[in-house]
Amino acid sequence: MKSQIEQKHSIFFGNTGYDKLRELITIKKYDKILIFSDSNTEKNCLPNFQDQLNINDLQKNTEIKNKLYHYKVKPGEVSKNLDESKKIIEFLILNGFKRNSLIINLGGGLITDLGGFIASIYLRGIEFVNVPTSLLGMVDASIGGKTGVDLNNLKNIIGSFNNANLILIDTSFLSTLSERQMRSGFSEMIKHSLIDSRNHWEKIKVVNDCSDINEKIIYNSIKTKIDIVESDPKESGIRKFLNYGHTLGHAIESYFLGTKKEILHGEAILIGLILESFLSHKILDLEIKDVLEIKDFIMKFSKKISFDQDDIENIIKLLKFDKKNKSNKAQFVLLEDIGKPSFNNESSFVEIKDAFEFYRL
Ligand SMILES: NC(=O)c1ccc[n+]([C@@H]2O[C@H](COP(=O)([O-])OP(=O)(O)OC[C@H]3O[C@@H](n4cnc5c(N)ncnc54)[C@H](O)[C@@H]3O)[C@@H](O)[C@H]2O)c1
């Protein structure tokens, strides 16, 4: 089964991934290679990556000696912008990167989004490889061809659809990822299971803590995203299913941004998944026993946050309400059943407030 996504989508796991990357570098005879990382992944992942790739041998055999460069940025969203892109592009120009050069993105979603974006605009596009090192990167950000940077407060407002030549999943990188970042990435895996099938959800439910997250369930998660993206690469239809939990999740994330209560993206999505599962029950009759089970499961990975009435009203204001929609209802991806998502569902202010009450109890 694994070989299916390996061959078709060039997503390779573990040792096979390193073999394929070595093969790619040997066959393509890239004139320059940039390994792009942030300072955390430089420290925690670069030495291991170079060992696994057997870079010394590769240099001897392929004459890539002196052609290998490394560039690192500060960790975090602070680096995901046009100013930083300009600096990296200047580095590429200064070092003579050409059309036949390669960028290897070694990092979380920040690095694969930013490095993929640069690769798609430098010289109108050069090849790139994603080596995701965070859980969120492995199951979500590095997969599906979306690249981009932020502008002012607008996340991913500039970018492109551009697929990596190869994606290498090495789950051993997760050993240095913090528990908090693991839980954040796990939110997307929960989401994938809920929109995919009851069988997938059953497999996710056996995870008791983050140490149970293994290559097999990471594979299942990647497969779900790949299947959806393949049917709708430009998000005109079913790719919207991937927004399950994200309408309210994003609003919560934005609301706390820059405050003492600021939370990670995935932490906001965990709450969004509980709220939108409740809305699924109210609006599409998802069975209440499923909603309760989803909430109980998610609360094992999530710290309860208290929302007062002001918070809730301000979060609701942040939802993008359709101006043409006179009934003043927000649009959601919701579940009729586990594994049966649908998009363009409407929900009222009152229903959303009830969902927050359900979360509070
Ligand atoms: N393109 C897409 O489809 C897509 C999808 C989801 C999210 N994203 C983007 O991804 C980004 C979030 O991704 P993320 O959560 O991976 O963030 P991130 O890349 O900022 O990584 C989170 C933190 O973990 C550190 N880290 C990463 N791997 C590590 C490792 N193995 N050991 C130790 N530390 C490590 C990073 O340095 C960083 O401090 C956002 O910018 C988001 O917009 C993109």
C-alpha cells in the first residue's frame, strides 16, 4: 500500500526516502544544492539528515563537493515573509544558483512553505524537496503543493501551488520535537481521520499519548490528505473538507494572537474540532455519542481554555460571514457521520454559542 503513494506521489519513507533522494541528486546532477532550515532544525535534524543521506559518500561519487550550501532562518512565523524571502533569494543569486539547482527544505511547515515558495519563484521555478521534521509538516504542510508567505497580519496571502519533486518522511526527527508541537500536529491527524472514515477514526482512537504516534498512522493521515488533494488540487470543491475544525479554530487562533493566552495553531484546531463536531450534531444530526467521544478523546491532548461571553462574541465576529447571506450565518464543513463531511453548511450565532457551552461543560 505504501508503495502506491511512494511511486505516484513521490512521498518516500525512511531509508527508501534517503535512497530516492540520493538517486535524484545523482541522476539530476544539480549544479548547486541548498539545504534550507531554521536554527532549531539545523541543530536537531541537520546532522542526522546528512548522516542518513551519507553526504560524504555522495560528494565523492557525484562531484557535488563545493556545491552544497546551507541557509537558516529564525524559527517561527516571524520568518515567513517577503523580507526574509528577499534575503534568501539574494543568497541564491550571490552563490550562483541556476535553473538546475535544488532546494532541500529541512524543517516544519514554516520551512516547507517558505522554501517551497522561494523555489517556485526563483528563476520562475527551480526544483525542491521537502523533508518535514515536525508532525504537522509530515501529515499536512509538506503535502499537497501549497507554498506561501504571510503579509502583515494576513497568513499565507502570497504563494503558489507547486509540488515538491520528492517528499521524504523520516519519523525519527520527531524524537526532538516538543510534546506541545506533537499535540499541535496531532490535531490534523484527528481531523483527517474524522473526515476520512470510521475505520481511520478507530485507528486514531488507540493513541493514548504522543509516544503512540507511529509511521503507520502517519502514513494513514498522509494518504487521506493526498487522496483529497488529488481529487481537487486547487480547492474548488472537496479539498474544503480539510477545513473541518478550522473555521472556528482559525478564529480562536487569531483572537488570542499577541495576547497572554496565545495558543499554537493545532491547539486552536483541537478546540475547533470539538465545536464543529457539536455543530455537526445540531445541523446534520451527527450522533451525539460520536460528538461526546470526539470531545473526550481530544481533551486527552488539549488543555481546557476558558472563554467568557466577550471572548465568544469577539471570536464569532472574526468568522467570515458571507455578505450576501441575509440570515447572518457562517459557513462550515460539518460531518453527517464520521467519514461523511460536507461543505457550505450554515450555522447561526446561537448554535455557535451553544457549541462553546458544550465545550465548557
Ligand atoms: N502548505 C500547507 O498546506 C500548510 C498546511 C498547514 C500548515 N502550514 C503552515 O505550516 C506552518 C506551521 O507548521 P509547523 O507547526 O511545523 O511550524 P514550524 O515549522 O514553525 O515548527 C514548529 C516549531 O518546531 C520546531 N521544529 C520543527 N521540527 C523540529 C524537530 N524535529 N525537532 C525540534 N524542533 C523542531 C521549529 O523550529 C519550530 O520552532 C504555518 O506557517 C502554517 O501556515 C502549511
